[in-house]
Amino acid sequence: MSTIFQKIIDKQIPADIVYEDDRCLAFRDINPQAPTHVLVIPKRAIRSVAELEASDADLIGYLFVVVRKIAEQEGLSNGYRTVINSGRDGGQTVDHLHIHLLGGRGLAWPPG
Ligand code: 5GP
């Protein structure tokens, strides 16, 4: 079944895209939890961290390099947080692996 993020990749629904290349896409979260809240996703449909294979290691590493580039682009020189929710208890609501990049304000810890 196609997720909302697959529809964004396929340009069937709009998103505020901040970065795109052949392997990944990054766009602003529709319900931002910080001044910068960007989602970085692989174009290949991987459901969650729980589905990762050893052969995905390069792709996942690459997504974090893209996170770093976007953080620079967004001017997050004071720091930022990356979050990956996995499964129901992890709070995952869209079954297409995504890295949240949050910044632009001080973030509390621990999460709820
Ligand atoms: P999760 O809860 O799965 O870790 O994160 C899913 C995120 O996707 C949420 O922060 C939610 O606001 C965001 N989201 C859900 N639907 C859409 C959408 O249609 N467009 C965008 N830009 N973000 C979405």
C-alpha cells in the first residue's frame, strides 16, 4: 500500500521540498515541532528501522550526510536533533522510514 510519503516522492501531493537527489528527498514536516522540522527519507520504500538489511547500510549513512547538509543550509549552528521513530511504541505514524531533523530552539530531554 502506498504511503503519504510515497505520494510526495511521486509528486502526487505537494510538499515543501528542501533537498532532492536520486536516492533521497527532504521536505518540511506539515506539523512542525520546532522552527526547523524537516523529514529526510529514502526514495526506496523501506518501512522502518526494523526492516533494515545489511545492504541498506550505505543508504542510511548517506541520509545522515544529507541531514548534515540540510542542517547547514538551515543555519542550525547551535545544534539540532535527529529522531527516527520505529513501530507503534516508537510513535511511528507513517510506514516509510524517515529521519526527523529538528532545530532552531532548545529541545528538552528526555522525550515523552
Ligand atoms: P512519525 O510520527 O511517523 O515519526 O512522523 C511522521 C511525520 O510526518 C509527522 O511529524 C507528521 O507531521 C508528518 N506528516 C504526515 N503527513 C504529512 C504530509 O502529508 N506532509 C508532510 N510534509 N508531513 C506529513
